[in-house]
Amino acid sequence: MDLNARAPAGPIENRWSDHRFQSKLVNPANRRKYHVIVVGSGLAGGAAAATFGEQGFNVSCFCYQDSPRRAHSIAAQGGINAAKNYQNDGDSTYRLFYDTVKGGDFRARESNVYRLAELSVNIIDQCVAQGVPFAREYSGLLANRSFGGAQVARTFYARGQTGQQLLLGAYQALERQIDAGTVKMYPRTEMLDLIVIDGRARGIVTRDLVTGKVSAHVADVVVLCSGGYGNVFYLSTNAKGCNTTATWRSHRRGALFANPCYTQIHPTCIPQSGDYQSKLTLMSESLRNDGRVWVPKNVADCSKDPASIPESERDYYLERLYPSFGNLVPRDIASRRAKDMCDEGRGVGPDVAGVRRGVYLDFGDAIKRLGRAVVAERYDNLFQMYERITGENPYDVPMRMYPAIHYTMGGLWVDYDLQSTIPGLFVGGEANFSDHGANRLGASALMQGLADGYFILPVTVSNFLASQKAGAVDTSHPAVKQTVSEVEERINRLLSIKGKRTPDSFHRELGALVWDQCGMARTEAGLKTALQRIPALREEFWSNLSVPGTGEELNQSLERAGRVADFLEFSELMCRDALHREESAGGHFREEYQTDDGEAKRNDDDFSYVAAWEYTGDLSSPKLNREPLTFEYVHPSQRSYK
Amino acid sequence: MSRTMNLVLNVWRQKSASAPGQFVRYDAKNVSDHMSFLEMLDVVNEELSAKGEAPIAFDHDCREGICGACGVVIDGVPHGPNGGTTTCQLHMRSFKDGDEVTIEPWRAGAFPVVRDLVVDRSAFDRIIQAGGYVSLRTGSAPEANSLPIAKVASDSAFDAATCIGCGACVAACPNASAALFTAAKISHLAMLPQGEPERQDRARKMVAQMDAERFGHCTSHGECEAACPKGISIGFIAKMNRELLSAMVTAPNEVAERK
């Protein structure tokens, strides 16, 4: 397949404005004739649906939650980056672009990343005007903090609830359009397939999660903003409902899946406490601004009360190994080092299956230096959350942290317009692969979701629609009926197996397998093991699954079963991608490819490309397509945070 | 060290909105005190599923206390005994061996039961649709720092804006009033200059919609504030009343009629 990114040429700072000018417009009087489907109501989907509505398009927006306000963007705590340079500390659009390309370990497309940095400032303007209560200085002007490896303070934040406040802004804009009649909202409705007619995306098939009714919705364009696939690992910081069904089903219909092995592990999550665990809770990375990470120097001290371990017996390993960045090294490095400490036997906290998986994040010094009140102002809601979950008070006892899957950089392949390889299928937010390369920097996910939703998709989707005839197909088309019947057949299959194991039991087994073999560190042998075991697990799933009840009712087991079925297919592609990428880059760490001091070792000669996988009908032999990456502005170098 | 406990659950089961409901007793055995309340229900559900019985349906998603999806009434108290906590953040260390626990859905006419512990809270979305926003088109915003806002005003607005829309306030209120929810949004935007131009219209329309959804009136019981997982102050209800009064005095003939 010819992968044309359609990235514009010319000076990088003019590319988006030139492209925007060259994009075609739909006559305002004709816009309501075009039906736009948006799947997902998070920052990307909610912002896009609201903006399409404002432009006058006829929009349908779908979410599986009971209200669009609950999309998982809401859980983001730390902040959103923007190159405003309000702190006069040397920030600029170019610096944010540079940091993002470098942070992504030179595996992202320069044109996209520059545009993201450029739009970052508009996002802050937009959100402030909506009434998002960002933190402010006593002057009344906006406050910033430094975040996750950045040497400038460019992160805007709203206590520890930035995602919530940004999402409520988008949600309110969306509700305004629902009231105006430009957007029809379908809550508790899950997309189960993509309708493709003559190579064009023409709609989706959904299941009403309350009545079970399967329906077809046709449209002139479909926009997926359905989030990432982190829940393939079962235990992750994602919401329980997050899934890959919309993206995976679209992949099976012809959309290429890019870089599925790029998954991000967040270094500061509350460690697992038992095998009933249903999810892991992230503690904002902003904690690393003032908290110091350490483990005992001696294995014998690991079970002791941390207060009894003197300064001289503590190993502040990030400060030791990375003197210039210290506790603020990027997420992948902080995560891997925590794993190393625990693998060495120097982890702390409860012993789960023979290993203590935790490191201390200590606020003792911060409280001494800044006072308890300042620490409370910055982190109190996080401390309270930690105490509710663990029963320990971080003002008195160091927090315990361990990495967990948090974000997925891979996703459906898109060109500069965010259009997938299926014409008429656009993909925004975490669901696409576009901007973060092999590793996402902190406070960049909210930025990307909103850049896609408010500013990019409204331009590129309009451009696409301008050359299309409105309402070209209706639900009587045979391909629509065929897709509906395939969805119904699959639901019936899930219900009729009548085996012994629940969807969750398969999901836990799959999650543990991919976490061990395709998690923080990967090896050829481990990945091959996973690739052997996944098809076997999938086979057992389809012969021994138990889903009580029927399809014509609210049936949460059935919902889960469908999502797990797709994770069981997707996981194989993720492992295959990880196996093929014989280098380490960002969140993809192959143990065979590391420098002498244990850092990720890229192989730019052979792997400076986007791996875009094509579904062939056989899950075990997808076809690899390569989009070469060229770097005109930021020249690849070994990342160094020492 | 973790301890385990055995509990008896009385859970409201109701197959659909129109079906009659009833309490059903379940044993929850070997529950670890580190489990969250919803993880305890997960374990019960896994056992029910293994027996081919329909698991207990309940809403939940982020399990971090921020999405507002979860919420059940535990022994008569929305989100359970701890206060300042969503159901997903309630942990079993708040219970003890041998406890008998009653679990019900939110009870309010405006929140019909969908199934078991799942209710329909779309009335909240319609209250926001009535005016819970700043009418702003994407791209029309001025430079963010062109509008300084005193930190204290911004912080107070934030205190109102933390509402997660879970509905515990309605479930806790003897009148099933949505006053705290509605007041939180009216107050958030009324305290910020961005919300000023539509301030009066917003208050009128949102209150009219709240009434149209058949939520009860506020008679200052204060149960909402006690149940709110985000600790939103009942003071905002007083603010809402002032906003509404001011709007009606200024333009009494424009009291919005909403379906």
C-alpha cells in the first residue's frame, strides 16, 4: 500500500497555515446536508463534535458511557502544555516542537508535531474563554508549572483535575450544540463495526447498551476519537470501559494500524495490592516535581518502616543516575529504573508473588522546605486519593509507587489530515498514532486531543466533505445490511458458547501475559512465547466463554466479552510489532538493544519508519507497510537526560 | 497486613425499568480489606456468572473518583459511610467481618432505574443543555491572559466546578432535589467574567429545566452537601437563589419556558 502522509512541504512554521488556506470549504448553506459521525466524546471527540455542530454540520456523536461528560479524558490530572512563554523562561513553539520530537525518540512526523505545538496556544485561549478554571497567580494571570521532563514551565493546570475541567469545557460546548439541534447524542451506545462501501467509510453499526438493539448509522464521514488500547493489559490506569473495538474493527475493515508496540508506562501509579485488583490508579506525574524517589540501599531494609532508614542508607537512584534531570526524567526512563530497582530486590511494599513491586516517593524534604500548607495547595487532592486507596497518609509516610500502563502512542495510521487509509474515516486523539512517536511527554495528551478536536479535524473534515456529494448512501444498501448481520452473528456467537469462563478471567490472563512479555521490557524469546500463547487463549475464549443473559437487554458481561474478543486479536499485532522492531525507542524497550549503561538504543538506519500494519484476513500474518520518517529540523540524537 | 471478612449483601435487583424490583441476599466471602467496594462486587459478580446467573449491573468507569459514573446507596447513604468519597473509592477497610450491607440504586423520580443499580441520569445533561455553558464558538477566544481573574474568584469558581455529576446529591435529598448540581454550574460560571454576559439567562433557564425534570425543591436539609463526594457547599444553592432572584427582578417577563 502506498502510504502518503500528505504532509506539506516548505518552511515548517508555514505548513499548517498554508494547508489550512488550501483546504476547501463547504458552503454554509449546504453544511447541514452532510452527516458527520463522531465516535467518542472525550477531549478529541467532544471538541470535534461541538465544533462540527457550530460549523453547521449535521452531527451524531456516540459514547458508551451514560453521559459524554464521563469520557476517560476526565481522569487526566497533571496539566496541558502550551508554548505561551508566560514565564519568560525561553519557551517557544519551536522549543515545544523540538522537545516533543525528541521526547518521542524521533519516531513522530515533524509536520504533525510542529502543528501541535503551534495550536497549543489557541487551546489555552479557547478553554479559558469557556470558563475552565486554570490555576492563577495572585496577579490574576495564569500560572504554570514544569512537568515531566520539561526544563521550562509551560504546563497549565487546574488543581489535580485538569482533564476533568477541560472535558467539562468541551462537554458544555457539546451540550450547547445538542440543545441547538446540530448534534444528536447517543449515550450508552457502542460502535461495533465500520461500514465500508466501495472502499469508503460510510457509517457505523452500533449496539444500544440498554435495549441491545443493533443499528446502522450511515454518514458522509466517520470520525473515530475512541481512545487508546491500554486495557489490553487488563490492569492499567484506563477506565474500565476503555477498549479498542472501534479502532480494531476499523483495522479489520482496511484501516492500517500504526506502531501498536508503542505503549507508555506511567512511572507513578499506586502498586497492585492483590489479585482481585480491577485497575491501577495513577498519581499525577507532577508529584515528581517535589517528591523524591528512593529505595533502600540494602535489600535487608526493604521490609522496614521507611522512617527508620537513615538518609545515608537511602538510594535516590534517579538523582544519582541522572544528575541534571533527577526525579524529572521522562516517563519511560523513570519507569524502567523503578523496575530495575525492584528486579534487584530493592523494591518496597507488600510482597506479591515473591517480589516487592514499589519504590518510595517521599515528600518529607518538600514539607520541610516549603511547609505543609504549600505542599497541600499543590497536591492535597492527590494525597487524599492515595490515602483513600492505601490507608496511608503521604504527609507522614512516603508514598509507594510502581509503573503501570497509562497511554498508548500507537493507533490507527493517519495522514497529515488525520485521515486513515480508508477514505472518509478520520481518527483523532489517542486513537490515532500521529504525534507522540515512541513516547509521549507529560501534559501532551490533553493538548493533542484538543488540537485534533477543536482545530485540526474541523478543517480537514470540511476539506474532505467539500469534494463529496452529501447523503450518497442510505441504510438500505446491501453492504449496510451485511455489516449489521455480521455484528448480530458475532453477538449471538458470544452468547451461545455457554462455556465455563467469564470474559474477565480471559482478560486477566491476557493482560498478565502481555504485561510480562510486552510490557516495560521486551525480549525476542518473550514475545515469541506471547505470540504462541495468544492464539491458543483466543481459541479457548471462543470455545469456553460464559456470558449469562441475552443480547436484548443491558448485559455488561456481553459488552465485556466483545471488547475482550477484540483485545485477544489486537494483542497479537502488538506483540508482532514489538518483535519486528529490533531496536529500543521510547516506550518500546527491547532488552537486546540497549547501550552499555542500560539506555534505549535506537537503530535509525533500519527502523526510522512508522510501522503500519495491514489486515490480511489472517491474524497471524499481517502485512507490514513502512512510512519512512525524515527529520529536516530536529536531528536524531541519542536522548540523554544525565 | 491485610485482613479478610465475610459479609452479607442485600442488593436491589430489577431486570428493567418497567419490571418490579426486589432485594436479593448474597454472601460475599473472603473479602480483603484492601479491596475497593466495587472490586468486592466484581468478585460477587464473577461467582454469579460462573453459576450462569445474571451479574449485578452497576455503573462505573474510571474507578478513580472523577468520572462520576458510579454511585450506589450503601446502608441508606449515597456512596457509603465515609463521606467525601465516590463508591469506587470506598474501600472494604471501612467494613468489618459479619456486616450486613444493603445496596440500592439512587432513588429519585427523575432518575428512573435502568437495571439493578443502574439509573438514568440524562436529566442532568438536559439541565446543562439549558444553559450550563459560555456561548463561544471555537476559535473566537481572545488571548488567555488578556482577562486577569483574581485568584480568589477563580478558586471559588473552581470549588463549584469540581462537580462530577454523579447524582448523589439528588439521591441524598428527601425531596430528590437537583439544586446542588444545578447551583454548582450556575455558580461556577457566575463567578467568572467569562460567564457574565449570559449570567441571568443561564440562571433562569437552568432552574426552569431543573423544575421541568420534576426534581423536588430545596428545603435546606443539607443532605446533598453531606453526600457530595467533592464536598460542594450548600452555600452555592443560596448563590443560585440570589442569581435567580436578581435575574427575575431585572427582567421578570423573560422567565424562560422550557419543555
